Amino acid sequence: MDEEVTIRAARAADVPAMAAIINHYAAQNLMLPRSEAVILRVLDDFVAAEWDGRVIGCGALARLSPELAEVRSLAVSPDYKGKGLGRRIVLHLMERARARGYPQVCALTLVPDFFAGLGFQAVDRWAISPKIWQECVFCPKFHHCDEVAVVYNLTEQPVDLSMPSAAWEGLVAAFARREALRGAQRPE
Ligand SMILES: CC(C)(COP(=O)(O)OP(=O)(O)OC[C@H]1O[C@@H](n2cnc3c(N)ncnc32)[C@H](O)[C@@H]1OP(=O)(O)O)[C@@H](O)C(=O)NCCC(=O)NCCS
């Protein structure tokens, strides 16, 4: 790669390329699929890796609680894997998390060794309880999940995710989502 790869905030024009990369791996059950509409809705969370005018990787930082942000939708185009790009995208998202004042970032992943190489630690899934309450409890694979929870502390202070703000926010979001799902299932 002669040109420098740029990692920058994603734009609407990047959405089809980002969806294509993510869904390439989702088709192999390596990550969750994302439609273009969903990516567009949370575009501010996303960063794109651009090389030679093309998007060749992406990742997102999603807020789960005031204390916890999640690295998600991380993917590098197959032709560009193994060149340090995945690492750069995660480091960029960690910097974003630090700048936004999150004390901790997490991921649920099938590639824990990749995250371990960046200093993340594997933890029990309930250590990232806001993620569990807001999303995992709605997942059909909840009881046989094969993903590993990993966390990285951005501050010296230990982070207690059982603290009220995180727990309550997770619960409120979970109930709101359940109600929305029920509403969608109700006949007209
Ligand atoms: C996982 C992924 C993002 C890594 O991106 P990448 O650009 O290929 O990885 P990098 O070149 O930055 O690798 C950085 C380090 O992680 C290691 N690594 C890369 N992929 C790995 C994997 N699957 N398992 C273990 N270690 C891995 C590399 O060997 C490298 O180690 P080194 O620093 O000791 O040389 C990429 O392979 C990918 O898109 N995979 C499919 C989608 C996916 O699994 N996404 C993660 C969802 S949480």
C-alpha cells in the first residue's frame, strides 16, 4: 500500500462499502450483520479506513452507559487483513472513547486473541452488564453465546459497572426495547 491509510469519521457515502465489508463476514457467522439503514442511523458511531479513495475497513464505538463504550462492527476488507489496520481502527476508537470520557471500553468477540494483543482482558460476560441488559438478552444465542467479553480500562481507577447509573440505564433501555418489540408484534 503506497498511499497512507486514513482513519476518519465515517460519512454517508461510506455506508454501502462498510455494509458490504461487515456483511461479507456476517455471512460467515463471524460478526453480526448490519443493514445500510442501520449503519446510517448510527453513522456518528462509525469510523472508516480509507485508502486510495476506497473504504477498506470500519469500526464503531457505541455508548452503552456513561461508564462503558463498546467497540463493534469492526471489520477489515479481506484483501487488506494482516497489515495492522484492525489494530489501528481499534486504537482510534479507544482514543475516541478516552476523549469522550469513558473509563472503559469493551467488545464481545470471536477473536479475543486479537483484542488481547491490544491489551484487552477477557472477563465474565456479566462484567459488561449494560451490554447484556440492552442487547444480549434479546439475542437468540443468549443461552449458547460463543463470544468472549473483553474490556480495556482507560483510567487508573477500577470501574464498577454495577454502579446505579449503568445498571438503571441498562434496565430502562431493555424495558423500552421490549415494549417496542411487543408493539411491533401486536396486530393492527
Ligand atoms: C479481526 C480483524 C478486524 C483484524 O484486523 P487485521 O487488520 O487483520 O489485524 P491486524 O493486522 O491489525 O493485526 C494486529 C495483531 O492482531 C493479530 N490478529 C489479527 N487477527 C487475529 C485473529 N483473528 N486472531 C488472533 N490474532 C489476530 C495479528 O497477528 C497482529 O498481531 P501482531 O501485532 O503480534 O503482529 C480482521 O481480521 C477482520 O475483519 N476479521 C473479520 C471480522 C471480525 O472478526 N471482526 C471482529 C468482530 S469483534
